[in-house]
Amino acid sequence: MLLTGVTGGIGGALAAELSARGARLILTGRRREALEPLAERYGARTVVADLADAGDVERLAEEAADTDILVANAALPSSGEVLDYTPAQIDRALAVNLRAPAMLARLLAPAMVTAGRGHLCFVGSLSGVAATRSSSLYNATKFGLRGFSLAFRQDLHGTGVGVSIVQPGFVRDLGMFANTGSAAPGGVRTVAPERVVKGVTRAIERDVAEINVAPLELRFLTKVASQFPGFSERVQRLAGAERSMDAIVAAQRSSR
């Protein structure tokens, strides 16, 4: 099983649970010094790779060619207004959040199809269902990842290879939002990392197309926002979400 983004966010929690379930892990991240302790802890293979680098993505797929499950968890926060981004930062956000998981799927899926079994699980976000202020790039990549996942699932129907997307809301304790130390926009409730991990394992074991991991009210509001974006935009402003988003953007600026 290949797990990307293991050195940040909920990656460590995913590695712990998947290892406990007997998965033979291939872990990847940009920092060797962060990967080595995880390799020892879980008896895993490691591959140092920068998913913003197209060559590294191809090399990672080659070194993980024998995997039958991909958990594409790596992502950049990519928050903030597009006008504040350099072209290089835009390219990096698109490469890590969308191109890399799509390319890994393209490179790893043929062997799975030949074997007649396998699974591709993408960790997305509810930001792939509804748009929010100061999230243009993140929304774009997560909307794209959701579309890719659901359509690729149809392409692979009948091959024995499943495709899923797991979409968390705001995750406490771990994850990109938790690392900011900011309150959730609009005072919405958060979910524990364990619920996201449970969503990933359920998606793989049951071949579920889409799992949204968030409190009931946030899932409801997200559905409303996806159907009525203009209305949602006004509600977000009235709820004071801008102040929380400004704090989150400031905390995540160094991750671009």
C-alpha cells in the first residue's frame, strides 16, 4: 500500500491504523529525516519524493509499482487570494494537490487492472464540494480531485479496481486546519482524526464512491452551498467566517 503525505497532517494517523490492520506500507514524503522513524516504527519501505516534481512522481510510481492500494493523502493548504500567489506557487499547488494524485493513479492502475484487484483512495476535502472565501486554489484542486475520482471510478468499473474519495471537513488536533491554531470559520464543529482514518478504511474495504467526514450540520450546509453558491456566499459573510479565514491564511502562508 502506497501512502502519500505521511509526514504531515493526518498521514501519521493513517499509517498507524493501516499498519495495525496488516498493510505492508510504502511511505513517501519530502523529508528523509521525518520518514526514517516511521519506517522503523511500521516496518515500512520509504521513498523520498517531492510531489511538485513531475520526475519524482514518476520515480515514486516506479518504486511502488507492486502496490495494490494507493492512499493519496498529500496536499498543500493553498489558502489565500490568488492575487497574492506567484505563478510558481500556483503551479506547485496544482501539481501537489491534483496532478500528482491523478498521475499516480494513471501509473499504478494498469497493474491493478491486470491483476483484477486494487483500490485508489483519494483524501479530498469538503472544499471540493462547496467554495469558500480565500480558498480559490484549494477549492479548484479539491473540486478537480473529486471529479477525477468519481469519473475514474466509472472508467474502472468491472475491472476489480475500486476508486474512492474521502472528504473531511475541519479536523482537530491534526491536519492542515489544526496546525493554524485558529477557530473553525463560522464556529462549525470539527471532527477527530480517527473519524477520517475510519472513513479511509471503510472506503477501501467497502469500495464506497464518496465519504464525507464532518458533523451533520456541516455536511448539510455543504450540500446547500453546492446547490446555491450565491446564497452560501452571503451566509458565510453574515457568520463572520472572514475573520477566521484571515487567521488561517496568515498561518498557512509559509506552506505555499
